[in-house]
Amino acid sequence: MLMSTDDPLAIAVVEAIQAGDVPALHVLLAEHPGLAAVRLGDERMSRTLLHVATDWPGNYPSGPAAVTALVEAGADLEGRFAGSHAETALHWAASSDDVPVLDRLLDLGADIEVGGGVIGEGTPMADAVAFGQWKAARRLLERGARTTLWQAAALGELDRVAAYFAPDAPPPPAQDVTGALWCACHGGQRSAVEYLLDRGGDINWIGYDNLTALDAADREGHPALVAWLRGRGAKSAKDRA
């Protein structure tokens, strides 16, 4: 059921969730059966109440308790945003670096490998790594999430990176190696950068956000890596303009 965001009940439930007023949330859910399953918005764009609980910047007071109350009242753990993408609440928790809520969603049964993210239709791990939400990315790793080459590189998981270059595996395409190198710089992971450079990664590729690997490391605050990259001939996109 769709509910307009300016409906008084919608306003009340959003305020209760994001203020961490779990007693008020319980009252609203009890007085309005089916409320936990409503979608806020319209036919063009809508989200679930679990999205409300995980919306940027996340980390709302009593977030795990609010999530539990919603799921126990009938909220769909795999409910998707309807609009420009199809992310679940777990994607949003990952994007907000909200580890307590991420844990609660997983404990309640959310699919850790669910797709539909804004980053290549990917998983919550893709969102966490791409947006530099490292606490969430690490927790997803601890909880058993799979990683692509670029995600493993950004996290400095060399065993996972090396598995893509195993003798019995087809070698990754050159563009994937370069993209992973860029992501390793984004994550400040020098060992992964060195490994990928040795396997043909292009240190001066202008990639995401029109940044080179050097720019990505600089943006994320990795000065030692920036200095090392310059010593290896890395350039800024500005230098290449």
C-alpha cells in the first residue's frame, strides 16, 4: 500500500523511527495494522519503512530495535526501493556505515548477497566499498559476504585478490585489473596496489569521478600512499588534462 509522505501517519511513523522512539513506534504499529508494510511515496518513487530506518546518514538512535519492531510487524526484509534503483534496506545500511542495523538486518534473515545496488546493480558490499563505508564493508566480510576483484583490492584482501590470478583460472581482463588497482588506491591498500601493478594495472587510468588512482588515494586521505604512487610515476588527472 502506498502512503503519501505528507500523510500525518507517515510523518508520525518516520519521526518515531528516526528519533529512536521505539515505544511510540510500537503504539503506531499496534493501532494501524499493516503499517509496517506500507510504502512511502507515489507510483513514480517509493520506499519502505525499513528504508526510513536506514536512510542516510543512518545510525539513528535505537536503530536495531526499530528494525526489529518493523520486521515483527510485517515489514519485508527484501523490500526494494522503487525508482532509479532497486536497493534493499541492507544496501542502505551498508551505504550509511550503520553496522548495528546491518547486523540486525542480517540476524533477521536479510540476504547478504542481494543485488540491485546503485553500483553496477551490485550487492551491499559494492555500496559499502564504493562509498568508502569501511566499517560496514569489514562487517559484511566478517559475516561471509563474497567479494569481486575490485572489492577485495579495496579492502586489501590479498588472498582474495590472488585467487583471481590462480594458474587454473582465466586471467581477469586488463580493464578489471586496472579498475581493481584504482579501487585499492581508494581503499589505501598499498600491498594490493603493488600486486596489481605487477600484473599490468594502469596506474594512470582516469577512472571513477574522473580521478586517477593517485587522485583517489589523495581524496580518501592516504598521504603515504600518494607519495609512494608519485614515486612510481603516478599522475593526477589534472596533470594529464
